[in-house]
Amino acid sequence: MAGRGARRKSQPTAIGGVMERVLSDLGLEAAAQALRVGERWEEAVGAEVARHAHPAGMRGDVLEVEVDSPVWGQQLQLCRPEILASLRELLGEQAPTDLRFRVGYTRRR
């Protein structure tokens, strides 16, 4: 018989799923969508690109991506159709419909 202080053990919940539900419940669907994209970003673009660019937020269905240099911004602009296709494959209807690149990302060392 379990005492009063016994805790019921449950499976841990991934924080991304919890955050997505909370943001959606608060009416912050764009933030929830940005979170979904961020969780799959490296898988969509590869490790090398992910070191130089990261999702910064959503404006409507447009994903804003911060890059660490103008050169990366230009290169990723050329790869835009492939990145969008990869995101569509991973996220389905929840994928962004366009990308906007801006310089401003500072790499973590």
C-alpha cells in the first residue's frame, strides 16, 4: 500500500510538445509553428547550414531565418526552393510557404 507521500511515476513529456500546446492555447499559433520548424530545422537543412542559420520567427506563413553573414544569406536564397521542399516533406501543411533571410545570427561557440 502506497503512503501519502508516494509519487505516481509517469513518462516524461517532451518540452517541445508542451510548449506547442501552450502557445497554441494562448492563440500564438505563429510561435507554435516557429517552434515546430525550429525542432526540425537541422534535419531539413543539414548540420552545416544549421551552424550558420536558424529560424527567428514567423510572419504569416513566411519563416524568417537569421544568418551569420551576407554570403550565407545569398547562398540560402539560392537554395530556397530545396529548403522549402524539405520543410514541406517534414512538416506537411504546417511548413512555411516562403523564407526571408536576414543577417544577424551570432554563432554559438
